[in-house]
Amino acid sequence: MIVKTKKYKLETGTYIKMGLKNILKEQWWVILIALAIACGYFWIPSWWWIGMAILAYLLYILFWVIQFAGVTQMEQNKVMFDRLAYEIDSRQVLLKINSKQGMPINWNMIKRAEITKDAFVLVMGKAQFIHLPFRIFNTDNERKFVETILKRKGYIS
């Protein structure tokens, strides 16, 4: 069975939020570095340690926000934010620009998958993911079929 979705456009704000969430989830250990810097307070008691640790972490987050915002402005990434239809089966996910142009993504290119309250998120890298909101599926059975594929492939339990 092949699941054919409605056309969907990923909004740039959604991309930035999801990318930042993905980075913070993958690189959670960075907060430990900021805490280690803040622990300098116990060595030489000064609020500068805590202030600089907070500033460093905020600059780290700002760096990634700028990176994701920059991706949305690059010409070669414009296709990510066009209206795309998806064809999903057990072999691949096919991103279709129109009826004649598309790009296959094999399941082995996907690192992990998540089911949020309103979408499937297929993560391929730090800044690469496919966001499939439930509303783009034509029927509830198609959504359940995609969920079954994700379970069979071992991306979700």
C-alpha cells in the first residue's frame, strides 16, 4: 500500500522551532558545560561565573537559532519550504514537487522518528527532518498505516 498525502508546506517558524528542539535534545550535554562553568563560583565566589555560564548557554542557543534561520533563507533549501506531497510506503518516503518531479528518501537515511500530538517527525540529521502533520493524511487508516511502518522499521515502539 502507498499512502499519498495532500500537499503540505513546512513553515519556516515551525522548522526553526523543531530544529532547535532537535538540537537541544541531541546535545543536552552542553548544559552540563554551562553548569561546570557556574561551579567556578565555589572556587572563587563571584556572580560573574554564573552570569558568564548563562551568557554562554544563551549564545549557544542563539547560534543555533541563527543557523536554522539561515537555512530558511538559502536558495538551495527553498524546495524544503515549497508545497510538497508525500508518497509513503515500506520502501521509501517520496517527496513530490509535482507529478513528474520527486526525491526518494530511503528508510535507512532516517535516524529516528517521533510521534508528537499532531504530527510524525522523521529525523535524518541535526537540521534535516520531515514533518508530516496528521491533517495531510486523507484518512485515519493511512495515518495508522504510516505508524505501523514506523513500528516495523523500529523507529518507534
